[in-house]
Amino acid sequence: MANIYQQGLDKGPANYEPLTPLAFLRKTALVYPDHPAVVYHAVRRTWAETYARCFMLAGGLARCGIGRGDTVAIVAANIPEMFEAHFGVPMCGAVLNTINTRLDAEMIGFILNHGEAKAVLVDPEFSEVVERAIRISGRDMLVIDIEDISFEGGKRIGTMTYTELLAGSDPDYEWVMPRDDWDPISLNYTSGTTGNPKGVVYHHRGAHLNAVSNIATWAMPHHAVYLWTLPMFHCNGWCFPWTLAANAGTAVCLRAVRADVVFDLIGHEKVTHFCGAPIVMNMLANAPDHLKHRIRNPLKAMTAGAAPPASVIEKMEAMGVEITHVYGLTETYGPSVICMPQRGWQGLPPDRLARLKARQGVANMALDDLMVADPETMQPVPEDGTTIGEIFMRGNCVMKGYLKNPSATEEAFRGGWFASGDLAVRHPDGYVEIKDRSKDIIISGGENISSIEVEDVLYRHPDIMEAAVVARPDERWGETPCAFVTLKDGRTLGADEVIAFCRENMAHYKAPRHVVFGPLPKTSTGKIQKFQLRERAREV
């Protein structure tokens, strides 16, 4: 029987609208039309101008027959057109597929085919690889060339330019809102290091909520100036294109992440925020001192993608950058867990504070729940900081599922939770700390050894630039840690010295038994490819 709150209280256009980050763009353009939205070399556009261009992009695509449920891919660096695509493509009802610019033609071709792209926007820097990818895909699609006067090289491979597409928009076009906030807004592909990548589908609701959560959990002030050191192709730039629209901030674009360029833009544009993987933080922390002096205003950085060594956090904060460590996966819209600072941490020694900040933390505003549990029984592990379990998550910032892969979706969603595959402990204060990927834990003589813990010690050595630790088969112990190390330029170090350093700073059984020097293999997103290192460790 209906209760009193089910009578005459129906939802309608006046009191209900699907959640979508597209609404942020419209409101910010109305309230702050003259505030800078995008900066890129000589290009400086306001929010009113950016909104107009996104509107024309949507209208141009619609005029070409692109609409609801169609996939529009883009292969581009962090340039203004990439930023605009995050709004213009879904404004015509289509789904945006940002493709990793570091992939080869075969993998891009697979993605174009699997995602059934009807159109692709192409940055001139990647025109040749995309041309081959389109040929490999065998798809007949609309190809649009982005023109960038700041880039020399590339060639036209499409039937029209981005400028021509915008010029062909119908001035009377009305951009479309999602019918439901469960409608797809974007398609992102996982790294695919051991096979073809999986297509992760985001919905408008999750994009909206995670964009707002970025502001709240990072305490972003209005009109933040954000530097694009994080690829926008990676989890839609952790939802920050939409965050900047909600924040009425400024997107400072750049084509390539180099220490000199990053520090120049930080100083010249008065950057307040930027994001990046630990490898980016490590590059900046080890940059020449004369570059670091260009930081003249409060600066915050968010890092994720791999567990950052505490030593890297300590170095970044020593040069005036406040680090926020976050954690998430492609399947959770990027960051969904955040290491929120506590009052009790104030005044702690820098090394102790860095260790606390290296933990992954607690669920952000958009994630409903987070647990560390036994993957077999699904029972939460004790909050003792030592018992290892798998991280499980659920909430509005978990993907719709994997495109055209119901079996993988079913495997990922277990007992009403998303299974991350990451192994972690939970501390008495509720903060989660990753110990390893489930496949990366080292079991030596029956003892679990966290490769991340060993790597954290290695990064403290003043001569080591990068480090990765994997299991090496051992007849006596089953497995032992094997370290792969890249030294800083001009430094020399022996394997015995590395092993001795580790033994001085951790339990002896956790220290690596073997050390290999040289460059580390990385994925196209900068993550170290441990599966290759495991193969090499067997040969040591």
C-alpha cells in the first residue's frame, strides 16, 4: 500500500534531471564567461569561447550523422581540442573514446574496431600511426584532422579539419542531455599488457560525481589553475576536464611533459594544481635545483597509478609541493580512494609524514564503500595493519562494465563488490595501504614479502633513480626478491652495496638476493612492466 510520500510527489522536468558533467560547462560559461578556461602557447580562450566551440563540435558531429550511442575516438596530446572533446562529443549524445597516444598501430586498430568508432579526431603528431591503425581496423569512419600551429610535422589523413567541422555546425543545433545518468559518456581501455585491453564504460552519473569529489576531497579553491601533466587519455584525465568546468578553473595545456617546460609553466601561469604518476613526481623531484626555484606560489600535486615511494613524496614536499596520494583503477574513474590528511599528522618529522601519505587512504565522496577482505570468503580482514586481503569497492564511481565482455564484467563484480586485484592491509585508523598486486606478492619460505615495501627502501638510496622488485624462483625458499635498478646519471653502485643498504633498512629476509642494473621496461602509461621483469628474473 502506498504511503503518503508516494502520492502526488512525482519527479518531473522541474525537480529532476539526470546528473551529467555537461551541466558544469553551461553554468560556468554563463556565470564566468570572461574567465580564462584554456591556455596553450598563444591560445587563450575564455569559458564563453570554450562553450561555444564545444557546442559547435557537437553540432558538427551531429551534422555528420553522429548521435546517441555512437563512439567518437580521439588520439591527441593534452591540447585544447582534447579538452573540448570531453564536452562536445557527449553533447551530441555520442561516447568519447580517448585513446592512449603511446600505443602502436595494431593496438589502436583493435580499439577502433572493438569500440566500433564512427569517427576519430587525430592530432598531427599521431597522424601516421593512426592512418595505419585505421587501415588495420578495416572500418569506414569519419577522420578529422586537428590542426596545431605549434607542432611541426604530421600530415592530413582525414576528409576535413577540426576547424572545418566546427564551421559546419548548424547554428540552430540544440545539444542533447542524457536521457538517464546511467547513459554512457566515455569509453576507456585498460593497459592490456598481457593481451587485448578491455573497454571500460563510464556513465554520466559517475563522471559528474567524481568530478565534484575531486574538488571536495582536494579542497580546490574556486578558479584553480591546473597544469595538464596527467594524460587526458588516462581515465579521462581522472575526470579533471569536468572538474575544471565545475570549478571554473583554467586548463593549462602542454604537449610533452618535460621538467623544464613543467617548471616554466608553473611559474609563468601561476599553476596551483597538477596530477601525475609517481614517475612524473620522481622526474620533478630529481630536476636541477635552478628549475625548482620557479615555484613561487602554493602548489598542490595529486599522484596515483602506482604506490609512490615515501622518499619521492618527501622530496616533492621539501621543494614546496603539497602531495595528495590517491588510488583507483580505470574501472573506478581514476582516483576513488584518497589519503586524507589528519590534524594529528601536523608537526611530524618529514620522513614519518611521507610514510603516512604513501598509504592509499579512505573512500572519496563518490565511492560508497571500500573494504579489504579475504577474496574467497569476502569477509573483511582485521584492521591491524598486517593482515593482507584484496581491495573491494562499490559505489557510483564504479564502471558500468566491460564493453562486449559480460564474462569479464561478471568476474570483476563479485558479491556486490568490484574486485580490484590489489592486495592491501587496513590500519586501525581505517586507512588502506597497498602491499602488492595479487600477482606481484613474493612468497619466500612461507613468508609474504611486499615488493612495494622493498621498492620503497630502494628509492631511499641517493644513487637510485628507479627501482622494481619481482619474485625470482629459488630451490630452497620457493621465491626470493630480485631487484631491477636504474641509477641516476653519473652514479655507480654495486649489487652488494644495494643488498647491504636494504638489509640495513628492513628485515634481512625481505632484502633482494639479486640486483640487475639497467633501464626498466614500461607500459605506454609509464607503469613498470613487471611481467617482463619476472621473465628476466628467471634467467638471472
